[in-house]
Amino acid sequence: MSTLLEMSGVSVSFDGFKAINNLSFQIGEPELRAIIGPNGAGKTTFMDIITGKTKPDEGRISWGDKNISLLGMSESQIAREGIGRKFQKPTVFEAQTVRENLAMALKNPRGPFDVLLYKKTRQGAERIEAIAEQTGLADVLTRVAGELSHGQKQWLEIGMLLAQEPRLLLVDEPAAGMTPAEREKTTEMLVNAAKTRAVVVVEHDMEFIRRLKCRVTCLCEGSVLAEGSIDHVTSNPNVIDVYLGR
Ligand SMILES: Nc1ncnc2c1ncn2[C@@H]1O[C@H](COP(=O)(O)OP(=O)(O)OP(=O)(O)O)[C@@H](O)[C@H]1O
Ligand SMILES: [Mg+2]
């Protein structure tokens, strides 16, 4: 596993309040990483910084095999580098079918391969089937997205992100509003997606986190409070004090 993204000494202030404080973080490729921490710890802001939505006041972020800096890149440049992000609220095209949604995501290539698109038509159909299979949507490909359950919409959005083949996928609170069965399926989906890429999952549901069976980072006040196995992190007295024991 080689390092895909490395953040070091990153800080961000909002009106004098340090939301991210000298944060350092590394993720490998492939790797699945869970991020936990109390409300306001800076978890979403951390994702905003990686995707270029929020510019850090200081620090460095290096990316990929050539250790290029993400700072100074626009949000769309960062997306083209292969960083995909799922927001909490699903943003699928409600009036289109699941298949159409996935097809649109496939037709939105991030690389310089648009000219090869004509070759992808048959392959495209196969890719849609494969992604639908991966995201539990194989039986609802012809359904209009607006009719899906909340959980299925979340999966469709994950599918649309996977269609873009990101090297790093950021997922903020995917289990919120899901039934226990949907949560379990979502865990599986993320574990599978992380076999071939880096996936960062922010989640408050500790049972969900435990099922991911991955390295865990606990953020607090914009810094890493603890990092390691789930047992290591959840037995840390500081983590219990600020988060688990509330
Ligand atoms: N654009 C902004 N302007 C001002 N303050 C902000 C902005 N974005 C975040 N903050 C503040 O930065 C801190 C970190 O917020 P963030 O949303 O990253 O926390 P979080 O860990 O994602 O919390 P939660 O678990 O509730 O989602 C909070 O105090 C928040 O109010
Ligand atoms: Mg958040």
C-alpha cells in the first residue's frame, strides 16, 4: 500500500475560530479509513479542504504518485484528479431512471479520453450493470430515481461516484436516515469499493464503523486525537471522554 494523499500541518480558521488545527493525515491506496469525532470536530471541514471547497490558511496536501500539491487547484481540477465526494443529502436526478442516472455519470469522463467514448457504448452498458450490482440496484435499473427509498438514493449516488472511478472517495455520514438493513448493505458496499481505491468514511454510528473493520481516526477540535484499530481508538480515555462517553 503506497501513500495516496498526505496532509501535513493544515489549519483553517473561521472568524478567528480554528476549525482545523495543525492537522496531519495520510491515506494509502487502497485503504478504507473511518473518521469519528464529536460534532464540530472538523470532519466535514476536513473533506471540504481535500476537495478544494475550503482553502487552508497553512499546511500542505500532496497527492498521487508524483506528490503534487492540491493547494491552488480548483474544485473541478481536484475532481478530475480522481477525488469524488458524497454529500449527506443525495443529489440524484429524480426524474430519470436509475440506469439513466448511472449512464450520465459514466458519460462525464474526468480524463482526457472523451475521444474514446464511442468505443465505450457496449462497455458502458456492462459497466452500468456492474455498478448496479455493486450498489444493490440491479433490480431497480428501470425505476425513476425519485421513487427510490432514501437508502437506495444514497446507493445510487455512491454508484454515480464509482462510475467516475475515483482514486479517493470521501463519504460524509452515509448511514444517516437509513434502516439497519440498509446500513449493513452500505457497509459492504464501502468495504468492496475500498478494495481498489482509498475511501474515507465519516460516521457517528459506531456499530457501522466497527463493521468497516478498518483503521479509525478520531478528530477533536480540528486535530487527530487518536488513530489506529477500532479497539485501540475506542479504549483511549480521551476519546471516551470527548466522544464515546457522552
Ligand atoms: N463555512 C464556515 N464558516 C464558519 N464556521 C464554519 C464553517 N464551516 C465549519 N465551521 C465551523 O467549524 C467547526 C467544524 O465544523 P465541521 O462541520 O467540520 O464539524 P463536523 O466534525 O463535521 O461536525 P458534525 O459531526 O456535526 O457534522 C464548527 O465549529 C463549525 O461551526
Ligand atoms: Mg459534519
